Amino acid sequence: MLESYKRGLAYRSKGDTANALADFQKASALPVEDLTTRENALKNLQQLIGSEPPVETPAKPSIFIQYNDSDDEDVVKQVAQDLATEYNVVGQPQLSAGNAIGNGDVRCFRSVDFKDTTKIADLVQTSLKNQGYDKTIKPRDLKDYPNVPPGQIEVWIASLRLSKVPAQVPPSAVAR
């Protein structure tokens, strides 16, 4: 079991917490005759357990919607209604001086929320397409803002002025 303790020290020095924990747990079960190694293993185990970051669990998303063009208010309100069938949309969409990236994006501030962010981006894109706007809405993981609560997601929609999909005109209606 002394080997487990030494291997645990090596893993810990390399930053391999999972393997270090496993080896220190084995070494902490040493017989009483090897009390010093056992106590050292227990100390290392406690230090590692105390230093592990807490595991975050996804929170129910709360969606805030921002848009850049006042002419898009009705379309954005419909996007909010479509999202509200599955998610909590907080307040009314807000006209913002901030900028969407590209055609628009959906931002999460905690990596644990990225799965929901991807799904929400797809729903926003579908809602816009159903209203005649062909936009690619991208999910973005802004990675672990400690002051932003888990589940807070922002939808940013860029101006829709130039993205209306023209109605399809049947070839027979085109004058020759």
C-alpha cells in the first residue's frame, strides 16, 4: 500500500486529481502498523477533497432578449412568445445599443448552460425562419462568469432589415 501513497503523490504533483484521490484512498486504508503513511495519505486526501471545485448543475434557463433595430420589435416579440412555450422569458425584449455578433447569438455565462443555449439558438433561428428571416443564430459559451447565476441566458438579435427571404414566385408568373 506504500506504493499507492507514492503514486498518489506523483499524480497530485502532475495535477491528476482523480487518480491521486483513488491512490490516497487506498493508502488511507493501510494497517495501523504503518500509521505515518496512513496519516499522510489522509491529510493529502482531505486537502484534495477540499480543493476540488464544486460541481455545478444546470439551472432552469431564464432568457433575456436583446435586439438592435426598433423596426424588428414585432418579429422579436414573436420570438419571445415562441421561446416562452418552453422556457422562462424574463420581461419584454429590450432594444439595446449593444451589438449582436453576426446575425445574432445566444450567450450563456456558465459552461454548464451550453446545452440549453444550443437548443435555444435553434429555436430562435426556427422562429425567425417561420417569420421569413433566414438568419444563422450561433450559441456562445462565454465561460464561467462567477457573478452571473447559472441558467441566465441572453438572446441577441441583429437587425433584420436585409434578411427577409423573398416570397417564391412561380416560374409561370414571370413575364417573358
